[in-house]
Amino acid sequence: MEINLLPRKTYIERRFGFLLLMLFLIHLALALFLWGHYLQKENERQTTQHNVERLKESIKILMANNEWNEGVVLERQKRMAYESYKAEAEQLRRLEWDWSSILTALLQSQPAPFQLLDLNIKDQEMNGVIALFDLNGAATFMDRLKQVTQITDVQVNLIDQTEEYQEYVTDPDHTYFAQFTAQLSDAED
């Protein structure tokens, strides 16, 4: 019988080739995995870069459209301002009256003994005070004012304010004072 005094080979020594092969295969698998991961990330980077370039082109198009839209908005604002100005001018033109014809008609409407003491015109209403020397003059004055085309409605009321207007008439004891209100129509009517 032979006695072997040499120590036994360890597991690593016995399987060294196999372990070396396994270590190589593990490193190879890890390298392949890292290479695949690198290719995937490179593909994602290229896709992202392509998307960024498309977005930059879209931004350029949107900026051009935005400049065009701002021009359209400015033109629309100018047109709306013009239309508003035109509407206001038209409204003022409708409210404009031929004052000379109204005043001429007012003076022609007076009865023979008549004196205009006060006249106020605000918006579409004409108010005034007249001095009459007989009561039939008030009815005549009202009828003649109703015949004026620029006047739509007339009201005449006798008043007792002789103190205020006494200084304007020569014979205050035989004078009647009447307040009149006339509604003016639109200038186009």
C-alpha cells in the first residue's frame, strides 16, 4: 500500500478549467448585457435628439404663426376700434338736428303777442318758458310746434312764476307765463 503524504487537491484546483470557463462566460454575458444596454440608450438618445429637432421646427412654425396671428389680432383690434368709432359717429349724426330750422320753426310758432324767456335743450328734449298776453296764444303755440317735423311731442303748462320773469315783460299784470316741453326726434326722421 502506498501512502500519499501530499495534500489532496482542493476543489478549486480540481475544477480550475471549469471555473475559469464559467468566469469567462459570466464576464461575456455581463459584457453582452452592458453592450445591449448601451445600444438601447444610444437608440433612445437618437430618438430624443430627433424629437428635439422636430420640436424646434414646430416651434419655428408656431412662432411664425404667432407673428401672423398677432398681426391678425392687431388688424382685428384696429377694425373693431374703427367700427366702434364709426358707430359712435353714426349715433352722434342721428342725434344731430338742424338747429336753424328748429329755432326758425319755434319763432314762427309763436302767437303774435309772444316772448321767449328761457330755452334749454338737453339730449332730445327742449324746455322753455314763454310769456303770452292771452290764453289762446298757448294753444296756438302748441299747435304750431306740433307741426314742426323735428318735434314729436309738445306739452304746454301755465305757471305762476311771475317774480322770476317779471323783469323781462313790459306789462306783468296782463301776462301769462307758460312752460313748454318738446321732444325732438332723431335727425334722420
